[in-house]
Amino acid sequence: MIRVLVPADVAGLAPALAKLPLMERYARTPEALAADLRSAYERGDHLYVWDAGKGAEGILWFFASGTLGMGGYLRLIALVPGATGAGAGAKLLAEFESQVGAASRHAFLLVSDFNVDAQRFYEKHGYTKVGVLPKIVRPDVDELIYWKRLR
């Protein structure tokens, strides 16, 4: 089930997410992830978790509007190791699209050039690669811009 993140979720979620290859590549330690999530919570960013009864096992973090003045921006969908393959990612993505689609016609996100699994996932769900931001986050990684018309 998808529910709103509560501050208590961060303590268990951040260390588990930090084990993901993506987080390791970006040097996101458990402490850094926890600080990012706490800061996002305090700002009022949209933060949801996937909770199948064992506590938070995934995160959905997004901005509902403002991207290019046209739509929402998906900051992060990530599932802890062992929580993938049961449709949780697709459900989190659908939640993002539903909330953004209520006010905007477009959804945007970035995917690392090396994250081929994520590229396939978003393309399977109707996203189109529309551009590249070279070396914007790391000097050895390009970020691919994906877009989807929601309505």
C-alpha cells in the first residue's frame, strides 16, 4: 500500500536504500539520504512510501508542478533490495502520475545514463527520452530527460 511518509520511516528506509547500486554510485550514504528525506519532509515535498505490512520498503518523492512551467517532476522512486518485482514500482509511478495529472498535463524525470533497468521501466510506462543533461550531477554520468503527456 502507498501511504504518506512519516518521519519515523526515515530511520529504517535510508540505510536500506543506501545499499542500492544507484545510491552507491552517487555516494548517498544512509546519513546523507536520511538528511535529504528529513529536509524534503520539512519543506513539504511530496513524499510517499510503499508499505506492504513490513514497514516502509520504497520511496516516492516528487514535485507536483513547476517543471519547465508545465508539469511535475519525479525526483525519486526507489525500492529497498528484495522489494522489487511485485509491481510496487509501477504502483508508486501511478500515484505520481495521478497526483501530478490532477493539475498538470506533463510529467518529467531524469534517469542516469547507466541505469538501463530504469530506462526500460519508464519507457514501458509510456515515457519518452527527450534530451540529455551532460555531467550535471557527476562528471562521469549523463542524466537522461524523460517526459510523458498525462492528459
